[in-house]
Amino acid sequence: MSAVPERSGILAAGNWIVDHLKVIDLWPSQDALAIIQSQTDGNGGSPFNVLIDLSRLGADFPLQGAGMIGTDSAGDWILDVCRQNRIDVSSMHRTNAAPTSYTDVMSVASTGRRTFFHQRGANALLKGSDIQLESSSARLFHLGYLLLLDSLDAACPTFGTKSAELLHRASELGFVTSADVVSEESDRYREIVFPALPYLDLLFMNEFEAGHMVDAKIRVGDEIDRDALISTTETLVKAGIHQWGIVHFPEGILALSSNGKKLFQPSLQLPADRIKGATGAGDAVTAGVLFGYLEGLPMETCLLYGVCAAAACMLHPSASDGVLPLPKCLEFVDELSFRPGLF
């Protein structure tokens, strides 16, 4: 009887997007004009960003992607970029029924704040049955973004949503499960995200998304409400997350474990003139944390990797081009200061 191969690396599934990033001088009022100062195309979407970031960080474990793209030049580009970054694309599917998804990202030069105009495209057609979990030997299955995957966000009588059913299947097969959420202005969070929580080991979200999950205001003006942040994360973890609820925001990262352990890692203060954009910074946090997690490191170290990866990401307007090999990212710890701690 042959031995069962040990699981290793990550299978990331969900939104595969081409970002058309445009840096603008200001955010205009309705009917007014803004000037596009520069533009570039890049990777977008949770699995695409996270896998590219892991490759750029120097991960030596297997990287595998799963999703739905169009039979168009944008889909060709996604596959080419993946192959250049040693990402296994054997589980990617192509369709003639919809174009490859894309997003117009408008990033304000002076602040790095960005706004997204999204074409759902082929991602909307991705079903759980398209993701070949049984044939993957990855240790961790990452799904993102919940709320932006039409077929997987659909209702399921047994599990609540199709994404919850998919995550349950991954858990049953022995994967560590992880998910991320998109920042949507809606009241769908409880309906679509909550059913997935009992089948998740790790949940990544920002303060906007976490607040919408429980109808809480975590950011008040320019300040984080520390008590609201903690109580919201506690509510989400108690709803079923097996290991860690992880909330990231410009000031840092809060991680709360299922046994009540609370960790806060302040972010690094980049000088304003070095910040080229915040597109992809949240996914860089996820990649940094998962890098450490898949190396078996303590969560404290994983969070440090997350803020260092995010700082590097912000050196470039695209989602991943700023991300450096991990040793280079960690040099920021000596070069820069941390933001004041919330805890």
C-alpha cells in the first residue's frame, strides 16, 4: 500500500481579474474632471494577487490556482503571468460565455486611496464543481472573494451558500481552509459570509468588511474604535472560525484565535512620498500571513510578515509589483518605524 503524500503549499481559487490601474490627481465630484497621471495593467483578485505575492516573496512550496477565465487575450495574459511565477494553472477553466473579468482601479496620487469599477465576467460562472479539490495535494485551500463570486455566493439548502458547501468539502478532504471578503456596500454580508464561517480555519477581512458583517462602526472618522474592533472580531470567531479571525487596516492587523488569544501587529510607517498606491495591500497582508503559516511559524511572526509585505506592496501602484523577496521586506523593520500601537 503506497503512502499518502504529505500535503504542501496552497490552492487558491476565486476571482481572477486583470486590473487596469489609473493613477489620478484627485477624486472628482459628479460630472467633474480628474486627470489620469499614469496607467498600467496588473493582476487582480484574491487568488491571483495572493499567489503572485507568494511567488515574489520567495515561497518554495507549491502554488496552484483554480478559477474561470475567458477565451480571450486577457485570459491568455493571466495564464502567461502565472507560468512566469511558477503557479500551476492546470485547474484553471476557460469559457466562451463571458469575458475575463477586469477592474478599472482609480487610485488618487496624493493619498493612495482607490475606487474600483468591476466587470464580473467569467468569475461569475465559477461553480464549486469546477474546483478540483480531490486532485490537489495542497495543504491550504484559499477562497476569495466572498460576495464577488455569483455562482458560489448563491443559496444552498444544506450549507446556506455554495461557497460554504465548497469550504465544507475542502475541510472534509483535509485542507486547512482560508477565505477573504470583498468590500461591498451592501447588506449581504450576513447572508453570504456567515454560512462559511463554520468551515473556515482562517478568515481575512478589513475593518470595513468586518464592521458590515455585524453592523458595527469600527472606524470613526480617522480613528479605529478599539473596542468595536475587538468585539466584532470576537463575534465572527465565535460564529464558527476554527483558528484565527484576522482583520487588517491601515494601522495594523488584529488576529483573534478561537481560544481567545489576541494579537496586534502595528503597520509600518512609509513616508508619504514613497507610497504609490494601496491597491493589493490587503492581499499582500494575506500572502505574508499565509507564507508564515505554511512555514509553520507562530502567528506573531506571520503578522509581521503581513505588514512587511503590505509596506512593500505600496511602493508600486499595482497590486503586486512592489512586493519584494521576504528578506528585503523584513528590512523595513530596521529602516522604518511602526505606527503607534492600539493595544
